[in-house]
Amino acid sequence: MTNPLSNTDRTRHRRLREQGRTDPGDLRAVLAAGLVAHLGLVNDGWPMVVPTSYGFDETTLYLHGSVASVSLRADSPVCVTITLADGLVLARSVFEHALNYRSAMVYGYPRVVTDPDEILTGLRLLSEHMAPGQWDYVRQPSRKELAATRLLALPLAEASVKIRTGPPDDGDTPDADLGLWAGELPLVSTWQQPVPDPALPPAIPVPAHIAARAGTIAGGPDCPGAPD
Amino acid sequence: MTNPLSNTDRTRHRRLREQGRTDPGDLRAVLAAGLVAHLGLVNDGWPMVVPTSYGFDETTLYLHGSVASVSLRADSPVCVTITLADGLVLARSVFEHALNYRSAMVYGYPRVVTDPDEILTGLRLLSEHMAPGQWDYVRQPSRKELAATRLLALPLAEASVKIRTGPPDDGDTPDADLGLWAGELPLVSTWQQPVPDPALPPAIPVPAHIAARAGTIAGGPDCPGAPD
């Protein structure tokens, strides 16, 4: 991801250009901060948008699911969108209201990963993105589980990143004379204290990597995988 | 929304059936709790997934945007998905890891709203869903602003709702003997204290309807529009 983000017809920023980003570091930061991707595909002529988990490295986005899933067919074009809502932009008019957000859209043809080493690497990236530390703590996939899992790889080649931050845009318009309050109402997602499975014997302690996540902000700048 | 949710080929729950819901109240609860929708459409044969705000009433989902936007054409089929990530499900194996979440998918052909009364009603529903209390507090749309805005209406007729809650599913499997901790790591989104626009004169107080939202949970059971 050392090249600038692609500039195709689909990913060129036509509207609200001030929100468009072309630095691959911004793409990586949005991917690192997000938790759920929305996978879009075309199924019998209809769009279908499925929430799903994901992982990534420098060049590839990994998605996984059941081999029985309609949404994980290869060789059909997909659009994968990851969005973080960072807060409301409260303006002096309804029209100027907006959302502060970070969003990445990745377009491409995914391939089904068949190489056993890449399957394990991709699943590990996915697991570590969602639940850092768990891959080495819990039982890793069995041969049977691997056979029931489909892993898709999507190149991080054609992507669009949009980010909006800051106050409303109408502070220097005639609406500023209306005497109304305006500003931002930030929204923050926080990991809570772990809740033990009721089936768990009481003597098993919460592992440090899980306990350490409680109280931290999900998608904050210090999240795992965020750029330096 | 007094009828059960539709049961078409697209919305029938084929996999993970225990997560499927057929009560229209669940659809309404997910719509009330969500903030950002992911609008999926087909553009030149490619899927396109765009984050967007929304509003709704008993029968209709409203989306809006610029008349110049590619994603707001009518008479093309859409899939609108709203997802809330409620936490990680930390199991004893990588394979059984999951997300606790609430998700709604709505399929249909949106229509462009042209009736002036319905445009105002729809925009008000959208505004009040995103930022309750702002419609009556700030300047409402001018004729020129209305002309620049496209409002789409999508029937809440064909929808699928999935909800997962609770601990991992492997508490009664041989993996329970591994002696590993397992449980949930909940994720909660909280509205923060309002941040005044730097362009604001200092004498303007934060209105009560904004101040009251700070510290509350976004998408919690007491969010505006949630079912009784």
C-alpha cells in the first residue's frame, strides 16, 4: 500500500471532495479501526449487503464464512464497505446536518483462498483483527473446521476512503446569526468488562489480553493494526 | 408492521436459523437503534455499498441525499442493511468465535418522493432519528435546499432481521475441558459531551435536548423510536 489509492471511475471522489482521501495510510487506518464490514454483491440481479467480520494485511482484505453461504462466492464482483460513525454534526439548519465518520469502500473480484498456508495466515489475520490475542490462546482450527470454512481474498487495489471531522460548515453563513447552538456530539464505542460464559468453572481467570481490552475505545487511534 | 416479516427466497433464514427473527417489532427495534445504514445497489453490473443516514415510520424507510448522487436513483433494486455490533463472543476455539449483533436487511424498489408534504414528513423522520429535537430547534429546509435534496422511500415489506446475543455455543462441547476462559466482551457506543463549534459566540447555551443525550447509550433500549 505504498502507491496512492486508485482513481477509477468508481473510486474518484466526485462529490464532497474535501472528504476524500488518497493516502493508503488512511485506508489502513479505517480498516484497523473498523470491526464489521458490509459486503455487497449482486445476487440474481439484486444487490445484497451482508455484515461480516474481516482481516487484512498490506495488500489483501480477507473475509470468511461458511462454504454454504450465498454471499461468499468467488468470481463475482464485490464492494466491501467499512464505516465508523464518529458523531453528529449539529448545524444551524437541517440541511447542513451531517455525520462525522470514517469510511472505506473496496471494489474487486475476490478469489477463494485454497493454499493451506494462506488459509491459516488469512484466518489468523481475521481472528487477530477481531479479537487480538485469541489465536494463540484458544484451540486453532481443525482439519474439519477448515474444510467447512471459505476464505475470500480481495486485493486492496481499488479503494475509496472518505473521512469527515470537525464542526458544521455553516459557521460563516447568514445562519450563524440565528443565535442557535451548533457543534458536534461525538460518539465513542468502548469495550466493556468481560462477561464470563455461565458454563465456565469459576476458577478460570480472564486472560490478560482480554482484560486489557476492557475500557479501551474500539476503533481508537491505538487499536491493533493502526498505522504508526 | 403488524404482519410477520416476509418470507421470500431472499429473506428466509437458511443458515444459523436460531438468529433469525420474524417479529416486526424486532425490525423496528433494529431500525430505531441504528444510526448508519449501508445502502446497496447495482451500478453498471457492480455492487456499490454506501453508508447513509435514514429515518423510518411504521411502513417506510426514508433515505436522502443529493440529487447528483449516483446511489440515489429510483427504480433500481436496493438492499439496505443496518447493523449494530454488540460485542465479541469469545469461545474456546477460533472456529466458534462470533459477534453479538443486531442486523436488519430491507429489500425493495425505492421510489423518489415528490409529494411536498411527504418530503417534509420524510426529512423530519430522518432528522429526528439522527438528531432528536433538532428539527424544531434549527432552521428548516428552504425551497432551494429541498430542490437539491432527493428523498427515497423504501417499503418495509421485504425484510430479514438477525440477532445474536449471549455466550459462546461451545460450553457443552469437549472444548469446555480445555480449561480456557470464554465469554463475551460487550461493546457499547456512548454519546459524549457536546463540542461547541469554534465559530460559536460563547453566550449560546447547549440546548436541553442535546445536553440530555450526552452520556446516553446510542442504540440502547431507551433510544428514540424504540418499541415499548
